[in-house]
Amino acid sequence: MHFACVRWGYCGCMKNGRSLHVTDIIPPRGVVTADQFVEWVILADNDNPNVSETSRVHTFKQELRAAFIDCMGEETVDANRLRYSESNDTLKQ
């Protein structure tokens, strides 16, 4: 999430008067793939994840997918691993 926000500016948005962040889209349980996570980050920024391969979003998708796998150690993870810890506001890993 840090990579998405700091490097690319995908930090969420205001939608219908409420803030929206990728953590609002991640389901409470189940398996999340790198591709799902990437799509949710883009949607949470009120952007379209279904764009041409030459766009800025396409480049971001490739880099964020690689960063997800690098940070999480695999291509799929339990959704619980993508939640902020209430004790220190960092991701549980």
C-alpha cells in the first residue's frame, strides 16, 4: 500500500462525500490475488483498471503486482494479511 501511494499517488479518493481506500474494498476473509489487489487499489482511487497496455495505469499495474509479490512473498495471500494492525497502523505480515 505504501508503494502504491508514495510512488504512484494511488492513495484513495473521495467518492460521494466519503473517503475511499483500498482497505475498504478488501474482503474481510478469503484469498486475495496480486491481480485483485492491484485492481482494487485502482478502483479505490476512482480510476479505471481496464485500460490500454500503453497507459500510465497499465505500467502501474505491472509494478504494483510485482511489489505485491515481493512484499507478501507470494502471488496469493489471506485477506487478513492485508489489514492494518490497530496497534501500530502497519500491515500485518
